[in-house]
Amino acid sequence: MAIHKDLGRRTLIMGILNVTPDSFSDGGKYTTVERALEHARRLIAEGADILDVGGESTRPGYVPITDEEETARVVPVLEALRRDGIDVPISIDTYKSAVAEAALAAGATIVNDVWGGKKDPRLLEVAARRNAPVVLTHNRDHMNYGPDFVVDVFHDLSECIWIAKAAGIPDDHIILDPGIGFAKTRRHNLELLNRLEAVASLGYPVLLGTSRKRFIRDILDAGPEDVVEGTIATTALGVQKGVSIVRVHDVGANAKAARMADAIVRSGEEL
């Protein structure tokens, strides 16, 4: 299963489809199958190349739910998306092997793990058996970093890569996410954005997920749905720094920003 036919040719847009009641920015809006399906169609019409379906909030201070509850939230939505004829790649945003197994059987094609394969080692085995690409996100359960925080991120992601390959994930099925907002202060997030090329230097496609996150809201002193310009700024910077995919709520605006940034960065290439 390829990640996407245009990966590497242009910046891809991953549209966020949260089917959780408690997401930090849009919790409760798309918890019914009908609303989720309607929103998915809207995201694709606005330019989403990939959909990312999540059934458990991973915001700071989130309360974990059972495998069964998360599965019950995402599987009916995935099945409905495929029945509706939606054929774009769909990632399942989970760190649980049982949820990943059920989601892949229901139509998901990518596993997006916010713990980089370290929370539930069986998840990577499930992905390998299903021939599903994986997104390995940098994360920690503490913030005890050394003097060069970005070097620590680099080494942590290198370990995630090693774990994934040991589980049978091939190189061309690995995507890296620097984990903006996960186990990081505002200073960490800004420094990592400024040095994204360090993550890109590992040689794998990089996914950037900054959309509506707290550090942007704090800097702009605005609510989750009023920081589209801040997210766009990170999207444009990410394209310049070599990211391959941006994961966003506001697909239309970010798709236009990415297209313009691509035209600048990839000048001379046909987009």
C-alpha cells in the first residue's frame, strides 16, 4: 500500500477528522456517522489528499479510553467513508494495536501513532502484517531533555525507526512526525520548527502537525478556531524546511498556502 501517489512531488494535505467528544478544538462536532461523513466530503472538496480519523483525544491531560470504546467510535465511520466511495488514503490515529487492527480491516490504510510505536509494540506488527505505512511521532512521558533538545528528538526518532524496521515495516512505509505539542514547551516547539531539517535529514517523509495547537493559540492570544493564520505560517515554513505532509483542520486555507510555498520552493518543477 503506497502512502500516496504524489508523495515527494508536492506537499500533501492531511485533513483531520476527529470523532471524539473531547478534542481540544472540535470535540463533539463529528461524533455521528452522518456528520463525520459530511465533514470528510468537505475536507476532500477543500483539497485533502489524506484523511486522518481519530477516536481518542491525545490533548494534554487527556483521559485514555478502552480499546473497545475507541474501536466503536472509528470503525462505523471508516466503513461509511468507504461505502460512500471515498477512495483517498485514510490514516487511523491510534497507538493501540487492537484499534489499528479493526480500523485497517474497516478501510484505513495508514497507521498514525502518536507514541511512535513505543506504547504498544504490537501495533507495528499489525501494520507490517497489513502492509500499512506508519507515522512515527516523537513523544515522551517526560521533558527531561539534554542541552540540545533537537538532538534528543533526532535520537528518539532514530530509535522509533529501528523499532519499526525490526517489526517488519519497510523503509518506504515510514513517515516521521516531529511531535509538535507532545512533551514539549512552547520554546521547544518553536525551536523544533526552526530546525525541522534535522528531522528531514533522517531520510524519511516528514509529517508536520501544528494545527490549532496551544503554542500557536498562546502566541496569538486566540481560541482554537481563530488561529488559522498561525497554522498557515507553520505550513509555509514546513514546506520550506522539507516536510512532505501537513496535518490540518482548516484544509482549504492550508492547501492554498502549501501550493504557493511549493511553487516557490520547487520552482522549476512542474506542480
